[in-house]
Amino acid sequence: RGTWVLAWQCHFEVTKESLPKMVSNGNAAIQSGLKDYPETVQAPDEILALGDKYIEENNARLATMFNRIASSANK
């Protein structure tokens, strides 16, 4: 078997309860990013709105991904 690595730049583990806390805790970095990279950094309101739209679907994707990894490791 070969060795493989999975890297992901997102937070599938976010819940409706944790997202506002994450945004609040990261607000200084968000504001700095908005100042330095306004074309690519999302504003807090945008992050929260997208969370409302995608959290449930992303949590389901995370569960599917972990289940597939676990089942392939058991073979």
C-alpha cells in the first residue's frame, strides 16, 4: 500500500453554536485580513451567513469522509 496525506483548508467541524465564537475569537485576524486582502478575506457577517447556509451539509460531508477513511483502514 502507498502512503497518502489528506489536507483540508476549511472547518467542517463547525456547528451553528461554534461559528459565532470562532468569528469573535478570530475577529482581529479577520479585520487585519480585510484591510490587507479585501478581495479574498470574508467579512464576519458574510462568514456567519454562509455558515447558516452550509454548516449542516458540511457536517454530513465530514461524517462521510471519516466513515470512508475508517472503512478503508479496516480492510
